[in-house]
Amino acid sequence: MFRAMLMLHTSDWHLGRSLHRADLRAAQAAFLDHLVEVVRAEKVDVVLVAGDVYDRAVPPVDAVELCEDALLRLHATGARIVLISGNHDSARRLGFGSGLLDKTGVHLRTRIGALARPVLLEDAHGPVAIYGVPYAEPDAVRGELPDAVSSGHAGVLGHAVQRIKADADARGVRRRVVMAHGWVTGGAASESERDITLGGVAQVPADTFAGFSYVALGHLHGQQTLAGHLRYSGSPLPYSFSEATHRKGSWLVELDASGAKRAERVPAPTYRRLSLLRGRLEDLLGSPAYALYEDDFVSVTLTDPSRPDGPMDALRTRFPHVLVLTFEPEGARPDAGCYRSRVVGRDDRAIAEEFVQHVRNAPATDGERRLLADAFEAVRAPEMDREAG
């Protein structure tokens, strides 16, 4: 019985990224450990990394070391690796040494001019051609693809697909896999993806990728299926609280003689949950109902009628990993009209007292009003002396 080719589809590692300043290096390292174990245990033939390996064009040194170590260990399993650059990566930096690495089985596809140069693999059913389309900002590739950039990202990817199909036809390869980094129509976005609308239309029609055995997409951080052959692996970690409910993972894809036979979700390890809590400070600190969230990364919305003193320090006593704090006081009046219309006809002291009311959702105390009066008097005294002089 012939063994089908196995591909592991992952993307959007964003090595070097933090979550509201929380260090995620240990979480990213744990995911890469998991990835290597899956490749080894499942005897994966090829790992597809669909862009955004790093979180910025010039990544920190420890992120580069983490990536290098992961690629070495993945290569040691015997799997081939195909990696494209995403919109967060520097294509030139990530692609350094790609010609040399090709000879070792690590294939970096970071240049738009090489998108029709496939990685050719073979199994018992015959050849498989894997094409990598790096993220390409339309304005940045205008010189290379002058006829394709007028329609933005859709035009660039449409042109890329035409070139890929022509190359595969010329080679006589039926099983064709494409890797691309972008926003395909029907995909659900979250808050942590960088906007790619500059230079043209952001979304690309799904039918652009018709006729391929499998399309490994990157950019959107939620793992999702747009069609049987068209999938996002999503990011391995949540990078914003909008991803708190995401189920993170990779896709293990099996190719038979006709194309993609099945795609199995491989769950990623959970380093620390993300939770959104809402309520009064006293309840959050005292109620046993919130005990489940004490070890989570937490975003808190306080609803106390007036703003408590030192709420972040108080929250950290129970939730040491609280990262975000916002206020939505119960009974607060919504802002109405422009600021000028709200202060017209009021003196400085009245405006300051109104500000205290707005921030704390409670009127200034007698002591605070006296302090405000003294402060304004201290400011006015030099002015009055100058006028008298």
C-alpha cells in the first residue's frame, strides 16, 4: 500500500512578539518544540511555513536564534521545509542564503521573481510541485509586475497564480500546492493582524486559487477552512484579546494521487489562557467565581460607579498576569456633543470639577473643591500682580 505524502501547514509564528508587553518567548519556544515533535511522530514529509516568521523586519537576536534552532531540528527529522516571507518579515533578510539552503532541503521563497520556481518532491504517486508566493506590497513590485499591480493584492496574486499554472503545465505536474500570505475573501480577521490595504484592494477572491491540490495560507490569525483545499493555519499563539476564543493549531494534510485527501487539525499547546473579565473591583477580588482565571493573561473592564484608587495594583494581587484595564462605570452618562459645547459659559473651576466627575463618575469632594480653588487662585495671583503693576 502506497503511503500518501504528508504536509504540515503552519504560519504566523511572529517570533519576537509580545502581548501587551508580556514576554512570549517561552510560549513560542514551547510551540516550536511541539511542532518538531509532531513532524517527527507523524513522519511528515514537508513543513509549509506560510509567512510572518518574525514580528518585524529587524527581529531581535533571540528571535533569530529561536528560528534557527527550530529549522535545524525540523531539518533533522528528515522533512523538507518550505518557507515564505509575510508582511511582517523583511523578505531580503529572511531570504539571505536561500540558494545555499535550497541544497539542504530548507527552501526560502522570499522574492517575487522566484514564485514560479517550485520545490519538486516525489512520492509513490508521482511528483508534487510546491510553489511559494511571498507577500508582495503592490507598489513595491511595480517594477517586476507592472501589469499586475493596478488591482492591488488581487492583481498581484492573480498574476502569480497564472505564472504558477503555466509552469506546472509545462512540467506536466498535476499535484500542485501553493503557499501565499494575504487576506482571501471569506477569511475572518482579528485585531492583531497588520493592515495590508495600502497599495490597493486588500482582499483576494477565493476562486483565484481554483484548481490547486492545496493552498496553504498565512496572515489571518484564526485557524479556518475556506474550502476543502483552501485553509489558514492561523497563528500558534493568541496575539490579542480578540483571539481569546481561538483554537490554535496547524493542519496535517495528506496528499493522495488526486490531491488533498484529508486535512487534520493538530492543536497547539496552550501556554497561558486569555480571559476577559468584567465587574466591580470588590467582586473580582473577592468572589470565588473568578478563581479559574488567576493564572490567565487577563483583560479587565471595571464597572464600579466611581473609579477605585490603585485598581491595577489591587488586581495584580489576585491576577498577577493582568495586562489590560479599562473602565465602563455603571450608570455613566454617554458623552454628548463636542467638548466646546459642554464647557461654554463655565469658569475654569467648574470645568475642572466636571472633569473630576467625568473621570471618576462621582462628584468632587469638599476637600478636592478647596484644592482646586486654591490651585486656580495660585495661578491667578501672579497675573493680578502684573495687571496691578
